[in-house]
Amino acid sequence: MPKILFLEAGVSAGEALLHAAHDLGVDAWVATHEDMYAQYPPGTRALVAGTVSPDFTDPAAALEELAAFCRRTAIDGVLACWEFLTPLAARLADRLGLPGHDAGLSPASRNKRLMAEVFTAYGVPSPRTVSAPDANTLAQRITSAALTYPLVVKPAENAASIGVRVVASPSDLPDAVALARAETVKLPHGIDLEPSLLAQEYAHGEEFSVETVVARGTIHHLAVTQKFTTRGAVRAETGHTVPADLAPPARATLLDAASRAVSALGLRDGLAHTEIKLDAGGRASVLETGARPPGDGIMELVKEATGIDMARTAVRIALGHESDLAPTRAGAAAVRFLIAPRAGTLLAVDGLPAAGPLLTVTLTKQPGDHLADPTDNLQRIGRIALRGATPAEVNEVALKALAAVRITVGP
């Protein structure tokens, strides 16, 4: 029976990947920590053959420990479920001679400062970016580069829109820097985050993502996802629809930009998730590319809309196997997140739609729970997922469903 080592499966995409391995007759081993593994649901732990607990705070030592473990255990493939471990996964696969991404370029698929440098070097359409170690230097470099406001200020290493703010003027810069600097260590594994600050041109237009499989260096785009976000200074994602309702030329522009980003980052074997803005003139601007499965249930949306199972595909590619990527259906699927208007105590959620075969409703917070400010993707209180025949249909149903929901927050 083949064996795959999953690097931290206790994340949104991890359960789907573990189920895919089980369905394909693959033994799933997980690199995690005992306290983290104890939080896995019992059904998820039942899918795991065994665990190993390296010190993720020391990447060099973790690489040596995991390489030795993989050789002892006869591991046949390596898969990162948690994006903060994607560089380690690439280096480990390279050390073992297993399918994976370019190990030398792997830090750039996680670190947005390095990613911006790679995109510039390879001519990937993307926002102009400057980086700095502190607020004063960042302000100076913004001026020297002749960047104009609004700008996006973000940390070099984080995810889920954490620490990201749209800055309208120089006077807003200190608050944006403080937000970007608020998290310096990534839990649950205590990984140090690079403290560099980034300022990027604001990319106008609508936001999309391209969901991609790369197998032996060949790029296969599976779907374009339409993304919905909050407006204003803070941009949290409020929903996704697969496929995006796009004219063929616009879709081709997005796919071309994603291909250029994936190639520049040296992605060779695995999944990729590229976030892109498309402006009114039809120009694409790549915000970032992750060498990882998409989160937020996008893999499930792709499966519902196209029939392509990204989780099974990821497992097969990690083992060096071919995978059938031909769509088997032509539908649409969407998810919309329930977000409270402010911090406080959740008192009630009213007006939720009736669940049925085409629509599911999940609450992740209950009345009485404390809610933080909705400044990133971690402050959601639930989701509405639905499917239908066309993107227009599911978008309309989603809009009506959200309009009826009332979220009451107290002090």
C-alpha cells in the first residue's frame, strides 16, 4: 500500500485530502504535534496511519528529521496541507526524489516579498511592490518608487487576509503598519514570520482565483473562481462562486496570467491557487499564487461544478500517478460566509434559509460566543453553500439568502 506524509492535516483542506487518500487505498501519515493532533476530530484521526512530530520552528532540523522518518517508513509522497509548510514540503520531496515543486524557489510561493521579486523578474503582471523593515523606511520607499495612494499594506508572511489593509493616504500608514505587525509567530506550531512590511499598488477591478493542477511541469487550469470581498480599508473574503461568469476573452486573460505566475514560481507537481484582479480594461494583475490546495471549501465547489476531485488529484500527483482532469459535469456551486457587523457577543442569527438538497447552512459560532472584529477571514460565524445549473443562478439565490439573514451582536 503506498504511503503519503501530510504536513499538518488539521486545516481546512486537510480532511478532504485524508479522505481522498483513504478512498484511493493510500496510507496517510501526518507530520504534526501531539497537542494539535489531539484536536483532530475522531473521524479524521481514524484516517491517519501514524504521526511524526518535528520541530517546525527549526526548518533545517525538521527537514533532516522528516527525511529520516520518510526513509524508515518508506514514504512514497509528500503533501503540504498547511501553506506555511509548503517550502518544507518542496525541500523534503526534493531530498527524497519524490514529486514536488522547485525546492530552490519554494520560499517565494509562501513569502510575498520574495514572490513580488520573482514576479517582477519574470514579467508576471502584478502590482508594483516595495518592502521595508519598518514604517519610516516603508514611507520613504513608497515615495522613492513614486507609488500613489491608495496602496495595500500587508505582512510578508501571513494568510487569510490577516494584517492586510487598504491605505488611502500617508496619514493612514501607521495604523496599517501596526496591523501588519500584529502577528509575528504563526500558531499552532510557533513558526516565526518574516517581519518585513510590503506596500503594493492597489489593483483595481474584480477579484478572481484560478484553481490549477500542475503535473510533471504541465499546467492544467480546472476552474476560475469569482471571489466576493468586503469593501473599505479591510478586505475579507465573503464568498466564492465556481465557475466565474466570464466572457471567453476575460477568462483567457486570467488563465494566461495564472500560467505565467505558476511557471515563474517553479511549480511542477501539485495544486496551485492564484488570486488575480481583472480591471475594467481587461488587464490582469496577479496578487499572489499559493503552492497549495485552495481553502474555504473551493475544492468542494470545483467538484460540485465540474466533477473534478482536486483532493484525489493531489494525492495521485504526489505519488507520481496520472490523473483524469476531464470535467464530468457542467454546473455551478457557491459559498457565502456569514460575517457579523462588529465585535461583541453573538446574540442571534435569524432568517437563515431552509436547508435542502441544493443548499446547506453551517453555523460555526453560537449565541453567547464572543466575536472579534471582522478584519480577516477567521472571524466568520457560518456559511451558506449552494449549487445550481449556472453561476448566475447560484449568485442570485445566494444574494437573496444573505439578504434575509439578520445577525444580532451585543456588547
